[in-house]
Amino acid sequence: MFTPQPIGFMIRLEKYTSLIIGVLLLCGVHTNAQNLYDAVHSKAFAHYLLSSKQYALAAMELERIVFMEANNEEAKENLIIAYRKADDWPTGIDKIKSWYPQSNPDSTLAEEWIKLLLLNHDFPKAQSYLNDNPKLLQAEVEYYRLATYMLKEDFLAADYLINNQYTKHNSASKELSYILKRQQAYGYKNPGVALGLSALIPGLGKAYTKDWKDGLISLLFVATNAWQAYRGFSNDGIQSVYGWIFGSMAVGFYGSNLYGSWKSATDYNMRLNNDLHHEIEATVYNRF
């Protein structure tokens, strides 16, 4: 017949059992952990981190691999990719410089070098490297040259490249070519014209820059104060305080209207260029 054991005995038995299992697990982990940090396991872990988009952690793991295998070109390339995708472009650039003091990486890292320079907005160095005929395919050299000109907003140079040196079958550059054509068709506003129009009729310069609301407000302010000044001088002559007050306000609003029209034109052009620049960056960087 089964005799129930005291509760205290059962608790002690569970504790001993847990202790034994823990010791066994510790022994097993110790036996297998000794190789967890070798090159093979580190490469597998780095690959997992890259594939799961944990780029900062992947860079740390790849740094260990490159330290253990200084001639591992694949690990070096993956390390630079990890830094680039972690948005740590300066570290990636410094790392390549440490391997290539002349800033002239070979074909394995040539494209990554260009990508890092463009992301870091180091356009002069990117152009210099591309002009030295790096070990890239001609189509890639053409694309990155065009991308560099477009990112630095040197549209005249980009147009010259397309019309004189550009390979017509270079499909990678076609999207940038379409953006350039749109830029050339933009209706930029001339600040001088805007100022001149507002000098003739207050607010007309702002209407020219499609800022109709501010243009109408400028016209009303100048016209209203000018009319009040005219009434004051008509009633009391040149000694009219009322006339001088509103006359001064009319002149002030008129001057503000001239400056505002000039600025409205420059702001209009800036908005066009900012929108264009964001589109260029998205087109270039999304390809990375």
C-alpha cells in the first residue's frame, strides 16, 4: 500500500533534482561553449545578424572575424556593408582608409567605397576616385558619375555627361536622366521680375510666384494705407498728422511688399530644388 511522503521531503527532493539537472546542463554548456567564439561560429552568427538586419551587431561580430582572419576579403566587404546599412558611414570610410591608406580600394570594395562617399556627401573625393578609372564596370562608372553630379546639383555637368559620354544603353542611369529632364523643364521664377512687378502693382510679384493670398494681402495693405494718407492730406494739407501716419505705413508696407516678392521667388525656386533633391537622393540611395 502506497504511503504518502511528507511535504517537506517532496520539496527537498525537488531541490536536489533541480540541482543535479543544473550541474549536468552546466557541464554540457561548458563542453560545447569552448568553440562558440571561433571563426566558423562567428561567421554563422554574423550572417544571421546581417540577414536579420541587425547591422550594428553584425559589424561588431565581423570586426572579430577580420581581426582573426586579416586576409578574409569577404568578411571585410561584409563589415563595410554592415557599417553602411547601420548608417555609420564615417566608420566605414575610416575602416577602408586603414586598409588602403591611399584611399584606392581594389575591386572588392570599390563600389562600397563610392557608396559610402556619396552617402557621406564627400562628392569631390567620389569624383576623383571615379576619374581614376577604378575597377568597376563602365556602366557602373557612368552611373556613379551621373549620381554624383545630380546629388551635388551640378545639373549642367550632368547634362553634358549624358549628351557626350553617356552610354545610351545604360539602363541604370535612365531614371536619373528623366529627373534631369524634369528639372530642365521647371518654371523657375526670376526674383528680379517678381520685384519689378510688385513695384508696379503691390502684390503682383507674389502672384507671379503663385502666392496669390499674400499678394492680395499686400495690395490691400498698401492701397488701404495710401488711401487713408490721401484723405488726411486732402482734408488738412501737408500738416496732417493723420496723413503722415498712414503715409508712413503705406511706404513701409510698400517696401515690405518689394522684399517679400523677391523672397517669394527665391523661396519658390528653393522648394522646387528641395523636392528635386529629395527625389534624387531617394533614387540613388534606394539603389544601394
